[in-house]
Amino acid sequence: MQIFVDTADLDEIKEAKKWGIVDGVTTNPSLIKKAVEKLKSRGMEI
């Protein structure tokens, strides 16, 4: 069995990689849109 993380959020991918059990990442346009919105809000905080 393989385990994939379904996200476009780099923080989530980095965290999952630490677990040592993730085989890869899947994503889709709606997840990418969410990740971009998160990055924009972080930029405004800075």
C-alpha cells in the first residue's frame, strides 16, 4: 500500500515528509487555489 498526501500546501507537504511514510503528493486545481490564497494572506501579514 502507498500513502499519498492530497494537498498543494507546502507546509503540509513538509510536515507529512517528516512522518517518513508518505510516498508522494497528489493535488488538483481547487487545492492549488487554496494554497495560493494562503500564501497571499501570509504575504499580507509580512
